[in-house]
Amino acid sequence: MGSAVERTDEHVREYLIYRGFTNTLRHLDSEIKADKEKGFRVDKIIDQLQQFVQSFDLFGLKDYWLYLDKRLFSRLEDIYRTTVNKLRTSLYRYYVVNTIQKGNLEKTQEFFQKQALELQGQADWRDWFILPFIPSPEQNPAFSPYFSRQWADTFLVSLHNFLSVLFQCMHILKGSFDAEVQKMMSLGEENEQLCQLVGQIERVTESRDPKDGDENAEKKGETELGETSGEPPSSYLTSRNWEGGVSMEQAFIKLSQEEYGEHHSSIMHCRVDGSGRRVASLDVDGVIKVWSFNPIMQTKATIMSKSPLLSLEWATKPDRLLLLGSGVGTVRLYDTEAKKNLYEMNIDETHPRILSLACSPSGSSFVCSAAALSRSGSCDSVPQICIPASGQLLLWDTKTVKQQLQFSLEPEPVAINCTAFNHNGNLLVTGAADGIIRLFDMQQYESAMSWKAHDGEVYSVEFSYDENTVFSIGEDGKFIQWNIHRCGVKQSEQSLAQDATGPFILSGYSGYKQVQVPRGRLFAFDSEGQHVLMCSSSGGLIQRLTSGEPALEGVLSLGGHKAPVVTVDWCSAVDCGTCLTASMDGKVKLSTLLAQNS
């Protein structure tokens, strides 16, 4: 929308100069300078808000936000009001924090004095009224996150992306406006066409009733997003009925999607660290990239390995450390800030493939799954009928860098493909090549229960949000929820397409096919455990967990990939969620979502 208005302004300026209407041109420039909507350019609106914040102009900040609310936000459906209110709350906090960081305590006190009547009844602000009286609020656990650069950057990105989506989705101008802009001629066109253009713009600026825009769009068979198709774009797909271009109830809006393209071969693992600041991605050539994405996407470290790497995991404490499992029986502890190896642990020469690593939430130990070579050759590249390889499940101490114990694997030692702790590290769930899920009591260091979960291997397993159940994906293509209080009892089951479970296939020229068995996480939950991100052939798929049949309900297709997605991760920060989807062509897509909470 912003670019269309900008082009319109420029064409009108050319026309006025051509006609010699200098007074009109001066009025136009003056009006543009005073335009609060900034030509629908999001960066200009953000700059204006930041200018008010940096100059401690509380009245200007409130007045400008009120204008945006009346002019833009009031036209949204009621389900978006919560999001608008959250952004306003964050904007005010951004202002208050700036007054403290700049040492202007007078402005801090002024804010709470002038805003007391409005904010004192809001639960989000109840604890903030003591802020001016705390000696070092940036060191107070309750307020320190808001003084970080990460929080400020995340807020500004969230606001920027929300406004961008808003301008794309609302017909602020008449439905046919942008189409006409595309047809504009340059200065040398016929005078009559230019007059018609100016006349049209005058009519638009005189009356911008959103109902008129909807009527025009309906007459032209367009959606509210300005598309000629009646189908919604992928970023707005939901399981609800599609009405007017925006769903009446949608869980997420895809604000943006960026690409990390530093890998040159298929990705195996892609994980966000505990703080949500760094990503580690591993490809099949053994190259690991450590990179950040907030405020900009930037590579922090590149790790090359002479020996093949099969697994990785972020340490819990400190979260800058990375565990790297190899195919030659070793695990490396790598410091991503110092960019050097701290330790290399020799796990077991007879079980050289380190298939899975999981760090205890306590930060004092990690679990390591070591497996022998496949008994009938390698099963890693081409799917075939093969006997599950022998394996060990070991507990290592990260401080002493020594093995603490070896878990008993019944009925026989078998390769463990995937591992996951619960929130406090008291429970460990594993999925194995024999199709069995095993649940371990980490206080007694023994198996609490086990059951046959899948026909074929278990590829991925995770605890549910309430930790009363576990979810698993297996070689049989099923996504199953298991009750951990009743051994082997299914709570739900859903059959998935092969592109969600693997083996993953990338076809090339002359009949060439690249086949990859799952290694990384195949599904990940949002912060509230109600939605799950899964793989597909063209991008990530977000589905809602249901209590009935089917067990999954489609919500959002992230798209963006040209090759099968083989692993996913999902982290949440402030009001934005970040979905990572990594594919066989080495591309990692980072999709920023805005949750629509009612």
C-alpha cells in the first residue's frame, strides 16, 4: 500500500510541475509533510513513534496512537482488539523504560501521574507503579527483560510487521485504487488521462468509507486482500470459514518470512537455544552454522567437522554451549561465543553413531544415545527392511565430563532415535528403532514403563504441555498421543502424509533422487501446547490439537520452500512466535507469527 501511495504522490507532483501549478504543489508538499499516515509507509510511522519516545513527548505519543487507533485499528474485527491493546501496552512500556535509561526520572514520574487513572485498573500495569522508586530497575528480575535490547527490538519488529499486514489486508483506499496506480502513465502521457487520474484521487480522498471499498471489491469479485481469487493466501489459511478475506477466527497471522541460506546441502537438525536468541543448524556435510535473527539475521559461527556429525543439542546452562554428536563415537562441547571446542568426550567405539542428545533442564547432565552400525548395512540413506541396530543410552555429567551411568534398555539394547526431558528433568521419554517408547524416572534412573508404539521406528517424541501425555511420530506414518499414567493407552491417533514423517525424497534431473531418513525434530509445539508445527513438501504446517476426531485440525500453511522440509522448531518471545522450517535444499525459513488471543 505504501509503495502505491508513494508512486501516486510522485505522479501527481510531475503533473503539477508540468502544468505549472506551483501554489498547488506547495500545498501538496505541506499536506504530505503533515500526513499522519505517512503515505501508509510503515517505516515512517515507526520513526514517528520513536521520535515521540526519544523526545519524551508523552502527549504527542498518546495523540498519535489515538489517531492510528481511530483511523486504522478501529476498522479491524473485534478479535484483533487484544493484539492492538498488547501493542499499545508495549509502546507505553517502551516509553517508560527509555525515560529511565536516559536518566529522566521526572518524565518517568510524569508518565505514571498522567496515566494513573487509565492504567491503575489494568492487571498488566499493577506492578509497574513502583518502578520510579526502585534504585536499579534494570537489575530487578520483574523488570530486567524490558531493559534488554532484545525486548525492544522484538517489540519494534512486532509493531512493524503488524502494521505491514494491516495495510495489506485493509482497503484503506477504494478497491480499484491500486489497480489504477499500476496503469499510470509518465509525464508524457495524454493530459486527459492525467486529469482523470487526479479526479479519481480527489474522489478517493473526499470519501474513504471502508464500506465503499468492500462494495467495489465485491463487484469486481476480489477478496479483501485485493486478490482476484476467492481462495485465501497461505498466510491466512485457517480451519474456519473464509469470509471477506480474513477469517472470523484465526489462531495466527504470519507477519513475515525470512530465509537463511548459508548451507549448501540438506539440513539434518535446526534448533533454537533456550533464550530464543541463537539458532544452530547442521547439514549432511557436517557443517554447523550458529546464527541470530533478532534484530537482523547474522551468522555468528561456522563449525566444520572432519568426522561426520549426526546430532546436536543446546546446553541448558549456560545456553551458549552446544553439544555435537558424531558418527565416530564422540561428543564435542562447543562454546559458540568463544568459537572453540571445550571438550571432546569419547563415548563408545562399539556404538559410534551418536543419534540423539538431550540436556537436563537442571543443566548438570545430558543424555546420549549411541548406536552401532546397522546390522544389514546403512539404513540412513535408503529405506529398507533392516534389523534394529544395537544401542546404548548413557547419562553424562557436563561438569566432570564423565559418564554417570548406562540405562537398561529392555527387552534388548537397541538404538534410541529420539529423546526428550520434561520441564524439570524428572522424566525422560525416548523413541527407539524397535518401535518402543520408553519412559525413564530420572530420580531413580530406571525405566518407569515402556510400550510398543509404532510399526517400525519411532522418529520423534515430545511431552505434551501438561506432561500427562507424550506425542510420537513413527515410521508407520502415524502421529499418536499416549497417556503416560496408563501404559500403552492411546488418547488420539492421526495418519500423516509421507512428507510429514519421512523418509524424505528430493527428486532431481534424469531421475535422480535424494532420500533422507528423519534425524531432527519432526514436530514442535507452540508456547501453550495447543498447536503443533509439522513438516511438509513445501513448508511448515501448523495444526490445532483437538480432543475429538480427527486429532489434528489444519490452521496455517507457512509455505516458502521449494524442497521437502525435514525438521522444525518453534520458539516464543513476547507476543511473537518464531517458526523454523529447514529443508533438503539447505534453506531455513524463519516465519514470525502473531498469536490472535481472544
